[in-house]
Amino acid sequence: MGDPKKSRRVWKKPKRPFNYELKMDELKTIGTFGLKTKKELWKEHTTLSKIRHQARSLLALRKETRELKEPIFMKSLIRIGLIDKNSTLDDVLNLQINDLLSRRLQSIVQKKLLFKTPYQARQAIVHKHIMINNKIINVPSYRVKVDEENNINISMKSSLRKDSNDDTKK
């Protein structure tokens, strides 16, 4: 057991950091989803690899134990919105990094509230203009659950709300 004050690292660097194609793919993904650093991308890669590892370990289990544990795992992924209700473990193994990144608050706010860029959506989140269920969330990497998706809106005290109300009056 480690020291409770010192948490573990939640990301792993790529094995070949100087691979040109990998670097270009990373930069394209960072620009598409508006990530601040490559570290955010690596965190999501690590999360995705943990999800895939869980799916592979479930496939290796006996049928009786698998039938008990698989619905719990699938239900958690359905709640997050990574898969739909009739998906299988093979669909979980086919998940891509874009599927995980599209469930971030930053990406959903950009689509739902019609921000022009993901960086603009990120700034609105960091500056506490975005609420979920009447609670201000200022973490762009917050993973939005399916039932929370309809409750995302602009804060009552936000200057963005006042600007949007002025536009509707004109």
C-alpha cells in the first residue's frame, strides 16, 4: 500500500514518443477536441486501455462468473454513454479514443450550446458559465453521463446568458 497523500499517476506516455505519425495524430486529436496538453490525451488513452483490459478479463472468465459481472460492467458504460443497450463486449473492445473524448463536458457543451470552437467551450467551462443540474461545473474533462446531458445549460449569473437574451430581444 502506498502513501494516501501521494496519488498514483493516472496516465502513461506513449512507448514511441518520437513517431511522426503518432505525433501528427495526437496533434489532430488535440485540435479537434480542444485539449490543453498532450497529458490530457494520454489520460484518456490510459482510461480507454483500462476499460479494454476489463472487457478482455471478462471474456476470459468462466460463463457463470461472466454472467454475473458482465451486466454490471456494461451498465456502467451505458450510463456514461460509451455504448448503447444492445452492445456486446466486442463493441467495448472496438471503442476508440474519439468515443471517450466526445463524452467530455467540453465536447458536449460545444455541440449543445453552439460554441464555435472547443477552446471557446473550454473557456466558458473554466470561467464557471456552465451548469449541470443547477450545479456549476468548472472541469472541462468532466465525463457527462447520459441522464445529465439534457440538464446542461448556461449559469443564471453568467454574462453569456445576458448576451444571448439581448440577441433574442433584437
